[in-house]
Amino acid sequence: MSEHLVIGAAIINDGRLLLAKRISSSYAPARWEIPGDEMAPDEDEQATLRRVFAVEFSMFLGFRAERILNDRWMSTWRVENGESVPANIRLLRCGIDNGTTINMEAGEPRPNRLVYDESRWVPLDELHDVYPWCNQHDILADELANLYNYNREMYFPS
């Protein structure tokens, strides 16, 4: 059985994390998650995240994957055919390149409703108010908030 690697984009701006809510007809209906997807065999981590934002948000963001923040093995990850398989979720800190503008107050980036129907910038100290979460994304978000609050200069330099 091949390993499934899922890449998530931890995009933090002004102390807020970008989250996306899955559409009602998905395998995890109306659940919040950190945007990302399974890495295709012909992709690297950056290509996976660029594809996610191009397809799911219709945005060609200028951003870069800067650091692995979390690597979490999951015994069950649901793939497209509904089968549950083991997977590794890799959460990457992503910075937005200069020249790319996102109007957070206007709700950007807006999902195109293929997989996500809502996006939200949530303050890191309010992640516990988000519900319901998809899979283990609540654990990832909590660990990310703790990392941000306690090691800000090391992991999230200005």
C-alpha cells in the first residue's frame, strides 16, 4: 500500500489562521479544516498547495512553504472512493509573497464551492470556538496556536 501524504497550508496573517469549511455534499460535510489536499504522485509540497488554491479558491497566490510545523500520522484518512487508508498529514507554514494582496476583511480568498463553501480568518486564540472540525484538524490547529503563542519569533518571524 502506498503512503498517502496530505499537505496543509498554515497561512497566518495578523495573528489569524485561514480556515475553510467543506461543502455539504463532501465526505466531511460542513466541517472546518486547514486548506490542503493529498499530494499527487507528480507533485511536490509547493505544487500541491498551489493546485489547491488555484482549483479551490480560483487564486494563483504568490506564497511559499517555509517550514514544516507538524507531521502527524493518521491511521484513517478517507480518500475519494470513500475508503479509509493510513496517511501522513504535513502542515506547512506558508508565507504570502510580496505583491500578493488578500483582503481579509472582505473574506478573501473566497472558495469556489467545489470542495469548500466558506473561508474564514480565525484569530489563533479563538480556534477553540470553531466547530465542527474535519478529521484531526482541531488537534493540528490547537498545536499550531500553541506553537505561535509560545515560539512566535522562532516559527513566525515578522
